Amino acid sequence: MVACILLNQTHGRQVRPMISSLLARAPGPAEFCRWMQTVNGPKDLQTLLKPLGFNQRRQRTLTAMSDSFLSLEFPPADVDNAQWAKSLPGVGPYAVDSLDIFRYGHLRTTCTDTWLNDYVKWRIEHGRNQ
């Protein structure tokens, strides 16, 4: 979900170099929230996100999504698909489709994103649908 927020209005070649740094610093929502409560956390995140643009908006979205994620009751009602994620700030159809494909293994070609549809078709054509 973090990757989907970072990829919003940004090309993957911009996100790839920095996402591992972000996830190393905050590998989960609890760590992210703790980081944002430190004195330098928000400033460090702003610096990390600056090359992507929209860094203040992305910081607000990541913070709101992490806070909301921590308040969810798990396991969610729909444990076999990603519909539970719709309620999280910053998680739109692309993120839900991505979760369905990469986390839950639902290979459907009716995604909202052309690249996701192409990926699913490729997986099916090459017998990689398990």
C-alpha cells in the first residue's frame, strides 16, 4: 500500500531508489507512526519524499493510512480479498487491485490499471497463475 501511495502520479523509476530506504526505516505502520512522533521524523520523511514531488501530501497520506491501519480489527472480514483496504486513506482502486493480485493471488484482468491488467495476462499466458 505504501508503494501504491508513492507511485501515485510518479513513475516507478523515481520510486524504486528510495522505497527500500523508507521501508528499512519504517517496515510497518507501527514503526512508521513511532518515527513520525520523533523530533526529526517528519522532516526526515519530507527529505526522503522530496524527489518524488507532492512530499507534504504524501507524508499526510502515509501518516493517515498508517494510523487507520493500526485501528483496524484483524483479521478483517474479507480475508480472501483486499476489499478491507478500501477504508484506508490513500488506498484507492489501484492499491486494492494490487493487493488482490500480489497478496491474495487473484489474477483477474478487470483491473483499473493497464499495467496491472498486462501483468495478469502475462502471468496467465505463461502458466504462472498459481
